[in-house]
Amino acid sequence: MTRPSSSGRGGRPSRHHSTNTPQRKGPARKPLDPARRAAFDVLRAVSERDAYANLTLPALLRDRGIKGLDAAFATELAYGTCRTRGLLDAVISSAADRPVDQIDSVLLDLLRLGSYQLLRTRVDAHAALDTTVDQAGIEFDSVRAGFVNGVLRKIAGQDEQAWVAELAPPQATDPIGHAAFVNAHPRWVAQAFVDALGAGAGQLGALLASDDERPVVHLAARPGVLTAADLAAQVKGTVGRYSPYAVYLSGGDPGDLAAVREGTALVQDEGSQLVARAVTLATVDGPDHGRWLDLCSGPGGKTALIAALAGDARVTAVEPAEHRADFVERNTAGLPVDVLRVDGRESGLEPASFDRVLVDAPCTGLGALRRRPEARWRRQPGDVPTLAKLQRELLAAAIALTRPGGVVLYATCSPHLAETVGVVADALRRQPVTAMDTREFFPGVDQLGDGPYVQLWPHLHGTDAMFAAALKVG
């Protein structure tokens, strides 16, 4: 593989560099401070290993003992840079006068980190520039440090608004593309949101902006063990808006909370709580025999809530991935749950034997982009057909496992029509099911539209964009 040229072009073998030993003789350079170093290491993990930023950063902060304001700064830099990567890359490409794929990946991540500070934070421009340039010199040499210096100085010459005015698609001729660029989303994602919003397409800007906000951590108090009010008092949080089990955490690492460590509370978006609760509220025909099924249960948050509300019922939790099945077992410890490590499409379970079935199907995750900073750039339109096929197969399997008069609740954390109403429409054509008014099983939740299905939105409900459709098996 060729070495990069002095301009920063080209590729090189992926490697980690020491932040303490300069690569060449020259003026002393200061390595990144702990907060910036943590953010940079997260960017490298995402670029090199397809790591998840929201899983990588908390562990890294704990391991390095980074707390308080430094932890908050690292979080802002890591998550913010991941979220805005598309916008940053457009600016970097313009300032460098070349496509970003012609810039070494380590240099590119440094440029992203520096340009985010310049365009989207109140960090002093000299501090943002000098720390990034010094690190480029440590990672490479003074020539490439000079390249980074030149690019960042050009970026610093304009604020974000001026760069957007220069680079964004024209609002008059491409309003969706313009809104996507301004709010740092791929255009295809913005188009999917417009399609799902329908008559509410005018809310696109608010929806995209909500994805760029740092989300509030939601906790779920385990029913029968801890009330939301008690949990809120323990963690100095606020009782949730819709779910009777939800608490909004004001700050800090939820992993440090005693209730989370002890299993009396889980980290769980309020929208997911509402979906799990809806399974237990849906009306079945005839007696409920207490056989409930979660067909796609990992990592077990919804399973735990369903089982805590099950009364005399018992929940079978299906999860094919071993590590996710382990999470289900841990999250449901002490609850009436049997974990089955099989593919939900070929579970071997008795047909027509379950009263209630949840299918929280694997999906693109477009409804949780605010919680998964890099996901909007990782997903591609080509992912949708494969996932939609899997979703149709899982829903068909769930229907076959449900007794006549029982209920299947199909859910995704994506508003993409191909993953939501498209999958349900296929089941209504091919399977012995009828659509129920799902809104009835989301009591107290406003702005649910005309139904019969439920689509939650971060800009309206403060939740992930969960979709839910209740189907009665005939």
C-alpha cells in the first residue's frame, strides 16, 4: 500500500500511533488533552472498526477516569463530530480542494475533530487549531501538520452558516436536500422521514434538528419493585411524560446508578417502554392463558418490562445471537422469562400457542439516530430491502405462533415506510390477521394522528421514532 503524499492524499495501513513520542525531530508538540484524546479515539474506533460511539465512549471515560467537565467536553466532541460527519466532510473537502476519500483516514478524523470545534462549539479557534495541528505532527510529521493547519485555517475563515450557504443544495429547488445538509443528515434519510411524515412533512426541519440534540437518558423503573416517583427521587431525575415507569435522568453516567446496577431500573427509551406496555394492554379474544412471546428479544429491555407486568403469565424470549441472549438473561433475572437461543423464523415453538407476541424487528434504526451518533452515515439505502424481507418473515412467523384471537404487536425503531406500513400491509394481504386501532394501547399519548397504527417522533414526543402496529389473529 502506498504511503500518503505530503499533501495528505492517499492511504496507509491502519495503525494507532503513540501520542507521547513524536514521529520525527522538530519543535516539541503537545499531545491532545484527555478529553480531546478520548473523542479522537472514539472517532478512530468508529472509522477503523465500525464501533458504536455510544458504547465505546462511556467505557473509555470510565477506564481513563475522565469525569465532570472533561467527560462532558469529550462527549460533546465525540458524539457531535459523529453526528455532523457529512456536513464536516463537505466543508473539509472544499477547504482541502479534494474529496475526503483522498485524505488519509487518521488525518481526516483529526480534521473532523478540529472542524467540529471551529464550527459548532465555542472553543477558542486558536485552541481548536493548535491542538489538532500538534496531534497531526505527533501522528505524522511537520509536513502533514502543515496540511492540517492550512485546511483548518481556511475552515476557520467562515462560520457554519457561511459554509452552509456556500455548499448546501439550494432551498428553492431542493428543500429536502437543503434541510438534510443543514441538519447533517444523508438526503435519503431526510426523504424517508418526509415520506413517513406525510401531511406533516412541514415538520421535517424540527425532526432533523431533534436528531442533532443531545438526547436525555430515559430510565424504566421495574414495575412491582420501584415506582417512577421513587426512582426519580433516587437519581434526582424527573418522572416521564407518558410511560408510568419512565424517569428522565438529568445527567451523569447511568451505569453509576445503584438502581441500574441492582436491576431495579433499566436504561430504556420511553418509546420502547410504551411499546412493551402496549403488548400487555392489547385486547385478546377469549381468556389469556398466560403464554407470551418476545420473538426478537435482545438485549431484553422490552422483555423485562413485559415480564414485570405479566402477572401469572410467562414470557418466552427468543434471541439467536449468543451475546444478546446473555443480555436478555441478565436484564430479566428473577422474572418469569425463558430464553431460547434460536432464529425466530425457525424457532421450533408450537404453532398457534401464544396469546400475545411482540415482534420488535431488526431494522435500520433510523428512529434512534439521536442516540447512535454515527448510524446515519453507516446505514445505506441498500440496507432497507434486506431488512424489510427479514421483517416480513419474522412477522409471518409470529402470526403462525399466535392462537386465533391472540395479538401480535409489530414494532420497529424506524419510521421508514418500507419497514413499517409496508411490512404490515404485506401481512394483511397474506396472513389471517386484521389491523387493530393501536392508539388504544398507548393511553395518554397525544399527537398520534389518524391511526390505526402508532408512529412516535422525537420532535413531538421526546422519544425515539418507534412504530407499532397491533394485529388480531383470525
